[in-house]
Amino acid sequence: MQEASALYMTVMPEHAKILQPFPADLRIATAGVAKLKLEDITGYATLYGIMGMLPDRGMAKDFATQFINDLYQVH
């Protein structure tokens, strides 16, 4: 996630029912993303972009660990 631009996804058995339409949907989605300007990208997309630009892998690990801890914190 930190060093290269990549597609990050999780595939589970439940996804088998959408296997046929997936390639066409992926082409449409990537074409839309390719048209975005950097300043228009928000939410989790910015998280992945920032992780890719961190100069120190240790920073990326610490950031990801804290993010997951915060995400699953019981209130």
C-alpha cells in the first residue's frame, strides 16, 4: 500500500455472484477515477494517497495501527 499505486480489494466467497459484471464495472470505475483532480479526492482515498507519500515505512505502520485501533474502539 505504501510504495506503489495499486488496486486494494478483498475478495470473498460472497462475491462469486458478481463475478461476471465485475470487469465491466471495474473499467467504468477506473475511467471515472482517472478523470478526478487531486484536490477532488476525499475520504479514504486521501488516506491511501497519504500513506503512499510517507517517506518512512515506520510512520505508515504506526499510522495504520492507530487508525485501526481508533476504528474499532468501543465507546
